[in-house]
Amino acid sequence: MIQTRKYSIDNVDKVALQKWYSLMTLGRQLDEKAPNYLKQALGWSYHAPYAGHDGIQLALGQFFDREKDFLFPYYRDMLTVISAGMTAEEIILNGISKATDPSSGGRHMSNHFAKPEWHIQNVSSATGNHILHAAGVARSIKIYKSGGVAICSQGESSTSEGYVFEAINGASKEGLPVIFVFQDNQYGISVPQRDQSANRRAADNFRGIKNLKIMFCDGKNVFHSMETMDAAKQYVLKYSRPVIVQANCVRIHSHSNSDRQELYRDENERHCVKLLDPLKRFRIQLLHSGKFSGEELDNLDKQAKQIISVAHKKALKAPDPDPKSIFDFVVPEPYVSQKYPEGIHDGSKGEKKKLIQALNETLKAEFRHNPDTYLWGQDMANKEKGGIFNVSKGMQKEFGKIRVFNAPIAEDYIVGTSNGMTRFDDKIRVIIEGAEFADYFWPAMEQLVDSSHDYWRSNGKFVPNVIIRLASGGYIGGGLYHSQNIEGALTTLPGLRIVYPAFADDAAGLLRTAIRSRGLTLFLEPKAMYNDHTSEAVVPSDFEVPFGKARIRNKGNDLSVITYGNTLPMCLKVTENILEETGKSIEVIDIRSLVPLDKETILMSVKKTGRALIVHEDKIFSGFGAEIAAMIADEAFTYLDAPVQRIGSTFTPVGFNPILENAILPNADKIDVAIRKLLTF
């Protein structure tokens, strides 16, 4: 049994009560002052008032240990972070988006409070999605036995999101030390809780999940909130199981400064919630207890006002963000190879390996190199099986179930909790199969987008060190959800590195660089070439390929072919035949790395040959080749002797029947026709 303390006005000493009241009045005065900054055109264009949530937010901050715990506040958690130690000046700096704002340096929306150096995490505006990050960092807390907990705070309406169930279900299955706090004010902007779920209390939607404890408290009541958070934290620390704390609150004001609650709440309701004001009720309790006089509390109010006045003046003088800084912290600097700066080796010594073998051996080598490397995903760890294609075969057998383990069929959960795992320590690297096939990755896009701007959004204070492996492309007769390409959509997201090797040595070298680098890398693997002899190459045991370095596979003078992935071997074969037949030499550039892209090698080649053909498996329309074509037209137009041409798949899904697949995807015949036509232009 856990012996929990009972909190009441009688058994809490005056020092603690004074501290609590000081924090509450400071927070409330800031909460009420925030809209004035917008009225004066000083900033704070988004403010979500917390009045009515005072009890649970005070308790959240008081039971957060910045040395061991990780706190994930949501946009209404102003008092939470003040209670956790953030100052009035830091709150105002965030509100008016100054360069010295500790949350994001003015890069993120106001009212998104953070201090990563204290483990108060910067979270996005995608409501509730930080719950996955909280579960992920709780996994690392458990693995490394650090003795802390993850605390995730959110409104009740965000629990309607699918990834909230994924996080709670996964945390319960894994037994993770995390507290999920639902601050329930019965409204999602203007939508009442009755339109969110059949249960009036959001936490009741999760009943029946094994290993999950649900606690309820009056989030308006300081003492009940303290008591519940105390019990919740003790329970999590003792049993390493998740807890939901449902804190019933009221929302006294509109959802935000862009909302007008009088449009959907009548005057009587608005009057009634004001009568439940937690700060006023706490003040009355303090007075009735005889521990404080009205004068004492008035003085604490004045002290808070003075603190805010000083903070206000200092914050207004703080520097604004420098527009030149927009390119800072988009992607962290990668690991740099000293031995293979161009990502090329002589290839003359050693036995050739298949692409799948190169990936498997590199994974194992990097796991031996860094003991803080983890691998997980669907079908990853069942006896000798390692993923749907067996890329990670034997990994769990060698490195154990803690470092190599299976995931549920929940792509959001896989990506989001991997992000969270790396929040625990920057040395951690998490490698995942983001989905069984790349086409199944779309449910995780919410987390990919969020993770892609974590580094920029936090002003360089956090970057997820995650490598997302995806078996990509067609030529296997897979049809829908098994043969599509997705890189054209993914390359539009700043903050990602995206690579697509076609040969065993490049696959090994890029994977090693990705694992050793900080940041988020999408590692696309042409699954049709896993065991294809055309992808075989000699692979030095320490080979490394830098990001953004293309490889010239064939040198030539008459035409430049720019390609990657499954179409690379086709291009090499076609150009070899044309050289034998016509004597025309064609330069074949394997870009290998889509983002960052080696523009210099591409442009130098096109300027030399005067002709360019871009070949990739993805759709021509809006495919990645369109960006390369635009770049060539923009920066090498005067060198061209013919229009830039592209070969890719048709603007259709990839069909299942081999006849349909052949009609849709590029092949050697289509590439041959395009090259010959361009050579004679």
C-alpha cells in the first residue's frame, strides 16, 4: 500500500500556503494582463487563459522535479510552468516572442511555455500529440532507471485524438512511468464534452486498459489537486505503471483571445463558473483559517504586481529575433567522415555484398559502436525474423530485448515515442521501421511533421535523433500500399534529411552516417533491390557516405542522367548499351541524398553535357525530379542545348497486376527511348 498524505488547510504549514498563494496570484495577474499586450500591439497574439484550472496546475508544478522528471505542458499551462519555477519575465518573453524567450526564441506560438534545460519540454500546437513524446521519454526513464516520471498535461477534448489512445495503450502495455493529466473544463473551444464522447469524463473512455490506474480530482481545489498528484506520482514511481489524473476544472474565460464564448455559453453559465473561481475560493479558505489576514494577502498581491511590473519593463527591452537567424537550427550539423569525405572507395578489394546484407551488418556494427542505440518497429524481433524483409535479422538475439523490440501496429506511436526516447539524452539513437512498407507510413505523418521542426522550434535546444527506415518503391508486384513512392511529399518538409541509396556500399555508408549524426533522417530503401545482384558492391567495414554528396557512376560528355533508387541500375544498363551502339557517352549521376541535395555535381555535369534527363520511380507530376528540373532551368539554362526532360511513373496509383505495374512504372525501354530522343534534339 502507498501511504499518501492528506492535504488540508489545517495540515499544511503557513510557509507552504504563502508560497502557493504567491504563485497563484502571480499567475492569475499575468493571465489577466496577457490580452493587454495584444491590444497595445506588443504581441501575445495567442493567449489561452487558464483561470479555473488553478488547483491542478499549481499541483503539477509543485510535484515536478526538474532534475529527474520531464514535463510536457500544453498551451493553457501558464500556472503549471510558473509553479515549476519559470519566472514572470520568462512568461512575458514568450508571450511577446522575444529572442531571449527560453521556450523558442520567438519561433513558436505564444503561450507555448518551455524550458528544455529544466526538462520542461517545447511542444507543438497539434493538440495532444506531445502525449506520445511523454510516453517515449518515460520508456528511456525506465530503461536507464533514472527514478523520474514523465508528466503530460492536456485538455480533455484532445483525448479524442487517436494518438492519445496509442500512447495510453502503449504505456500500459510497456509499464511506463508516466502521468497523463486531463484538465477537463468540458469544452474544446466551443464544442462541449457531450459532443466529444459518450462518457462525460474523458478518463472513463480508457477504462478496461490493463495496468492503467485512473484517479479523479477537483482541479479547482488546491488541496485535492495536491493530494491526487502526490498519490499519482508515488504510484508511478513504485509500480512503474501509467496513471491518468482526471482533473475537473472550469473555464472562466473564452478559449483564447480569438474566441467569443458569449456566442455559445449563456449568461447564467458564465456567471456560475465565475463563482467557482479557484483563486478566490483559496483566498477565502486562507482567511477563514486564521493563518492569514486580509492585509497579508493584499501584500502578496502587491508583490506579485511589482514582480510583473519589473519583468514587463525588462522584457520590453529584450531583443527581437534577428531575421538573419531563420536558417539557424533547421538541421543539425551531421557527422563528418574523415576517411571517406566524398563517400567513395576504390571497390577493388573484398567480396561483393547484397544490399540487405550491407544494411544488416551495418546495423550490428553500429549497435556495437554505440550501446545507446535502439531498434524497434513492426515484426522486428521474433526469433530469427527481423522486419518484414529480414533486414534486422539476428539483432535481438545479439543485443537483447531492451535494445531491439517489437512495436504495435501504430505508426504514430512508433515515431512519436522514438522522438520522446531521445529527449532523455542526446547520445541516444533510435532506429525504426516506420511502417511495414513506406506506403503505410501516412498515419505517422503527424509525428513526422512535428518532429521535423522540433530543432528549429526549440531554437536548437532539442533535436530528435531518430532514423526512420522505410522499404520503398515498386517492382515487386505489390500494388496499392506496397509499391508506391512517397519521397516527393516528404522532401517538402524542412528539418529532414532524406536519403535513397541503390547500392550496397552506399546503403551501408549512408546508414552509418545517419546513425552517428544528430537529427532526423528518413532512410528510404529500394526493397526490390534488397537481394538483387545489380545492387551488390564491395563494402568496406568502416565505409561512410556524407549527406549531400552525389556519386558519378558513369562519366560522359553528351548527356547527363540524374537518378536514384530503383531506376539507377536501369539507367546504367541503358547508357552502357547506347555507348556501345552509338559511341555517345552519357554521365549517370546517382544523387543518393535527396535532402540535402548535391546541386554542385548536378550543375557541373549539365553545364558540361548541355543535356539533362531526370529519372526516378516516383510520379513525374510533382515528383522530386520537378525540383531538380527547376533548379537546372534556373541555374544552368544558358548551358542547355535541349529541354530538360523527365522520366517517372504515371499520375496514377501503382497497380497490382504486373501488366499494369509495367505500364505505370519506368523501365529500361522507356528510359532508352527518352535518352535517344534527347540526344538527337
